[in-house]
Amino acid sequence: MTSTPPTPPTASIQNPLNQRQGPRAPSPDPNNVPLTKGHLRELYSQDERKSIPVYKGKRGDQLINNWLKDAKRVAQSAGWNAKDQIKYFSDRLRGDAADWHSDYIDHAADKEDYDAWEKAIISRFLTEKEIENLKKQLNELKQMPDQSTQTYVSRLNHLYDIIHGKEIVLDETIAPPEAVVLARSLRKIRGEAKQKILLKGLLPKIVQAVWTRINVNSHYEDVCEIVSQVAQIYPLDIQEMD
């Protein structure tokens, strides 16, 4: 007669094992994860981008240069870098403008070059007629009696860059000599053109004082600095007097 084997002491083995392991740690709550500075910055930026108006690229929309101007104000307030600007500006594009951006990113050599992105979107959505109107605005630009010289100069530079593109900045230590010569020549042409518009549109009291401080060798940047210095001498209520 075969005897029945004894039952294995399952409970006596498992209990010490459970005692050694201790209670299982609870799973982390995804809604209770501490926020890092990166998270907070992203949340803030997502909220700020809503201040940028939607741009669809349709006729009747605001001009692309004005849309970019509004977007840049938000970017400056939020402290966005070039990469952020492309990311959050493009998030406000719809329709044809959104399609353009998608195609641009697919083919761009440098997807984080904001200046190239801005130049491309202006070229795509600013019509010849609109460019002619902007040229007229630039040529007729005047400093308003209640307008600071800083705002006036900023408006001048903005219009000029929209129409003619931003100045190409070269590293002259590594650029070919012929490229350096060309860049300097273009910088001089741009400076002379902007200086002429600047002096023509300044308020009488300001321009009179500026003329006494510049000479034939003064560059555009020099003249802008002189304008800023003179503006600190004359309050706005005196600037507009003849």
C-alpha cells in the first residue's frame, strides 16, 4: 500500500518571502509629477502664443509684415529665441499659410534659421502691389509730434527690412575677400538710403540739432546714435517746435 506524500509547506515559505519584500510601492500619479522650469516655460509659452493672431495667407488678411510685427512683440515679451519663434509663430498659421510652412520645413536646409524663415514667408505672401505701397510709406515716413525718435527709427528699419530684406552679416575673418567687399558695399548703400529717409522725416527741432553733429563720414548707425542723444535733450513738446 502506497502512502500519500505530505503537502508542501507553501504558506510557511511564502510568508517569510512576503515579509522580506515588504509592501509594494504605489504607482506614481501622472497628475502629481513635479513641474520643472522647462515645463513651466512651455506652459507659459503655449499661453502667450494665443496672443498672436491667426494668419491664413488669404487676401484681405492683415499684411504678413504687420502679422510678424505683432508676433515679434509677443516673442520679445515671452523671451523666445529663434527656434521658439518658428515653433510658436507657425502654430498660429492656418490654411495656405500652414501648408506653406509644412512644405518649407520639409525642404529647409536649416529648420531653426528664423531669419531665413521670415524672409521666405514674406516673399511668399507679400504681393507686388503691397510692396509698392510699403515703398511709398517708407519714402513718405515722418516722425509724428507725439512719437519718440526710437519708435520712428524702429519703424524705418522695419519697413526697409521688409521691402529690401535684412542685411546679410558675414564673419569677415573667414569669408572670402570678394564677399567681404560686396557685403560692405551693400551695407553702405543701405545705410545711405536709410539715412536720407531718417533725416528727411525727423521733427524740425531734432533734425536741426542732428545736422550740427554729423559730418560726411558719419555712417547710418552713427547718425542713429546722434539722434538718440539729441532726443534726450529735447522733450517731445519742444521737439515739434520750429
